[in-house]
Amino acid sequence: MTKPADFPPPFRAADYVAAPSDPPDERIEVGILIVGAGPAGLACAIRLGQLLEDAPEIRDRLGEVPVAVLEKGKQAGSHLLSGAVVNPRALRRLFKGRKRIDEMPFYGPVENESVYFLTKQNALRIPAPPTMKNDGNYVASLSRLGRWLAEQAEEAGAMLLPETAAEKLLVSDGRARGVRTGDKGRGRDGEPLANFEPGSDLVAKVTVLAEGTQGHLTGVALDRFGLAGESPQVWALGVKEVWKIKRPLDRVIHTMGWPLRPGAKYREFGGSFIYPLGEDMLTLGMVVGLDYRDVELSVHDLLQELKTHPLVRGLLDGGERVEWGAKTIPEGGFLALPKQLHAPGLLICGDGAGLVNVPALKGIHYAIESGSLAAEAAFAALQRGQTPATPGALSVYDEALKRSFVWKDLYEVRNMRPAFGRGFWLGGALAGAMTATKGRFPRRDLELERDVDVELIRTDRAMDFPAPDGKLTFDKLSSVFASGNKTRDDQPNHIVIRRDVPQDIAQLWERLCPAQVYEATEKGVDVTPSNCVQCGAITAKGGRLTPPEGGSGPEYTLT
Ligand SMILES: Cc1cc2nc3c(=O)[nH]c(=O)nc-3n(C[C@H](O)[C@H](O)[C@H](O)COP(=O)(O)OP(=O)(O)OC[C@H]3O[C@@H](n4cnc5c(N)ncnc54)[C@H](O)[C@@H]3O)c2cc1C
Ligand code: SF4
């Protein structure tokens, strides 16, 4: 049968690399430019603010705007979505002597946790695997935490530029110079409308890419500077909802098993999370590896199905859905890391680099730590007698990351994700052995296979998905509405795919997309780009997401 790799998108990374083109006096000059106001980018901005506080001569050399953070969402937090149970380790280091954990916007520490293996009707409580234990961690909404971090970054002197998408990487003389931002106010065919605003060149001494999962310019930079590692990156898609509930949830819950199928031939790896958000809300989500094979699988609908399970239905009884969202997670871990996370004038951190611990479902503290280390490396390269543009000048970043807990944690669990490509039971057994030996088993690393290379199968899985009732279960369009997405529908299409694909691929995309962007037709596939919530799943399964006009997409507040 077919595989998505047979129909690659007409996308060339080289088209998104350019030399600065605005006349020199029209370029916007900043000291350090950070792309992405997520935990990685904001931690970088905060740490830079702290370092520059004690180094006025370096701050002066960075000009009028020493640190700027670009964010494509309407505001910081609008495009942030996570679980989230947060390991506070990196936040403690970042705010040492300045803020305490109880001053941060958490919903509270994890006090109890349960892990269940689900069958369609039953829930068997099982001991939490060591990687999933959350003692000492805190529950948060990443969107809310992101807004708070953005305030801290602004207080530390950074300038935040929301509603601004970084579209092209500016490179000249072999070094990153900054980014070109996307145009605004173009019509469907690219024609300028009455409110047209062209993009600008933003040039900087150091550009930090902190774009998160499926980072557009991160992919472009890996290609331009030849940074990709040997193993490919692989992804999972997470779809989640926030509910107002009648009775408080007193623990964090993870589930495995149903509604995913255990058979190795399906390659369905993942599970669900259910976390309390204070007394009157909870969040629940389904995360599924995008190496799945069945054309009919839909993570959006798996989440709807999960809510019909007696265990979950009982928690939501009498409640109301208040928000919905979706995002991918890079799951390749240590094996899929780029071979280098810096290039002349450029640093890459957070999910863009792939710093996620899959068995623990954790990436936030790695994003924060890598952002802080990127700030320290950029600052060191600005000391007198140094220049960040010299090849290797920013290599201290890679060295610091390799010495940090991020590296050690990811190394120990490096073979877990590929193990689960062999099916749930065998994967689980191998993962147990890996945990017991702290990653010394197996001796030879397993291999990752690109999500687009997995051959498709078709079952009648979709027949089992529950019909939406508008109370417990929802269709994709009402979910898009619950994401706050108000993208105008006459924008140029930002999704690069082939349209003349066979039915299997068209239907794969139709089911894959949680936001009903694709519709399989007789001739191939139709696209409604304004529904897109920029989850990134299409890039994993045969297309390429590019950033749409700044300010469009979801407007998350609680995800
Ligand atoms: C469903 C789900 C559950 C998760 N659960 C947990 C959990 O419980 N605990 C945990 O620790 N981790 C969890 N993670 C992982 C965690 O959310 C990520 O590791 C973390 O958010 C990565 O931070 P980041 O700053 O690298 O990227 P992001 O959080 O993705 O932030 C990147 C930011 O950059 C912006 N951006 C991207 N490209 C551009 C561009 N070109 N121009 C302008 N702006 C741009 C984006 O809009 C976004 O605001 C989960 C992830 C998902 C999807
Ligand atoms: S179009 Fe692609 S990136 Fe956008 S929501 Fe659908 S799958 Fe996600």
C-alpha cells in the first residue's frame, strides 16, 4: 500500500533562506533576537535580562532593543499547549533568589497519581512506571504559565513582538543575520489588500530559534547549515480539552491501552492524561505517535471515544467543555537530536531541537533549561574580544547542554520510543529493561523510522468513533471554535501539500487533521486553511506547515 513519503510536498527549505533585502537604514536592528515566546524563548529572554543587568557595557553595545522576542500568536500563550505537569527544576534555577515556586501560576503540586490500563469497559489500576512518577512536580496550564513568563521577560527588559511570524531566515556570509517577518494583509491569491503591511528584516547579533515542535525556521536552519543528525525526527499528536467540572479531581491520571489497539501491525503508541486544574476544572488529552498506520485513525476522535469510558465519563459528569486544542510533540528524543545545536550567529533550543523525554511526557523543563543555557552562551560570545558570528563561538551552548541534566535524562530513555514501534507489549517489556538498566540496555541503539515512511493500512476503525452529541463528544468544527481560532478565511494558503494524491493519502490527511482542514475529493484533496490550529501533524505525515499571517490561529488561554 502507499505511504505519505511517495507524495512529498512541493517545499524547498532553500526558498526560506535569504540575505537581508531591506535597505540598511530600514532594517530593524536588535541585539539578540528570539523566535518564539514559549518556555524556551521566554526563559532565554529572562536569563539574558538577568545577565545584562550586571553588564551595562554589553547592554549598550546591543543597541536600543537589546533583546526581542517574536511570537506568531495573538499574544504570548495563544499558541502554547501542553499537559501539563511541570518539573520545577529549571524554573528554580532560572529564578533563583528572585521568585519562589509558590509565586508562579501553578494549580498546585501533584499530590496523588494513578495509572490505569483501560479496556473498553474496565480500568485496571497499575503501578506507575518509574518514568511516569510525578513527586515534586506541579500542574499548570502552559498557556497561562507562558503569559506569566512573558511578563517576567518584559520586566527583565525584553521587547515582545506578538502577531509576528518569522518567515525567512536571513543568512549572509555564512552566518545567520536574523529573520524576515511575514507580510500581513494579503488576499487568497497573494494580492495585497487595503490593509497590506509588508514584512521586515529584523537583524541581530545572535538569533535564537525557540519555535517549538515542527519549527519552520528550525527545519530551514538544519538544512541550510547541515545540522541534522543521523536519525530522523518522529512526532506524536496531542489533542486536549479543558473542562469545567462539578467535583474536584484529586489526582493526576494517566491511561494506557484502549482506545488504542495493542497489535504490532497497527503501530498505535500513546495514551491519555487527565490533570486537575484547581477545584473546578480539569484537562484531558490523548497523545498518539504519528507512526500509526491506519488511514482511518483520528486522534481527535480517539479523545471523543475516551470520554465515553465509564472512568472518564464519571469525572466529566455535569461538566462543560471550555477549551480545545492540538499540538504535536517531537518524540525521537536523544537519537533524533541534531548533530549540533548552533551555527554562526544561531542557537536552537526547546522542542525545536527535540528536547523531550517521551516516557515521562516532559519537555517544559528541558525547554526552560536549554533557553537559559542559550542565553548564557550568547552572552559569553558577546564579551569583549569575542564575536558570536565566528564559527564555533557559540559551541559553548552545545557543551553546556551536554553537561546538563537534559542530556543525561534523554540519554537514559533514548531507546524507549523506537521500542514501542514494535507494539505495546514487546515495547513495554523492552522499556522496563531499559529503565532497570538506566539505558545501558540495549547495547546497540534501536532505529527510528520516519513517520512518512510507514506503510498505510485501512481498517473500518472510524465506524466505532462516537457520533458527536455536543455535550460530551464533539465534531472537529466545534472543536476549532473552542480553540478560539478566528483566522480570516481569505488569507493565502500556508499549507504546502500535493493536491493530486490518491484516496488513501487524502483520507489519511482528512482523518489526521484535528481541525478539519482537509477534505478528500475524487481528484485528491481540498484544503480550508483558516481552520488550521498549527498543530504540525501534516508536516509529519507528508505535507509542510509554514507560518500563516501573524496573529492568526488559535487563541488558547487554558491549554
Ligand atoms: C499534548 C501535550 C502534552 C504535553 N505534556 C507535557 C507535560 O505534562 N509536561 C511537560 O513538561 N511537557 C509536556 N509537553 C511538552 C511541552 O509542552 C513542550 O516540550 C514545550 O512546550 C516546549 O517548549 P518550547 O518553548 O520549545 O516550544 P513551544 O511551547 O511550542 O513554544 C514555541 C512558541 O514559538 C512560537 N513560534 C513558533 N514558530 C514561530 C515563528 N516562525 N515565528 C514566530 N513565532 C513562532 C509558537 O507560536 C509558540 O508560542 C506536552 C506537549 C503536548 C503537545
Ligand atoms: S492543517 Fe495540519 S497543522 Fe493545521 S491543524 Fe490540520 S494537521 Fe494540524
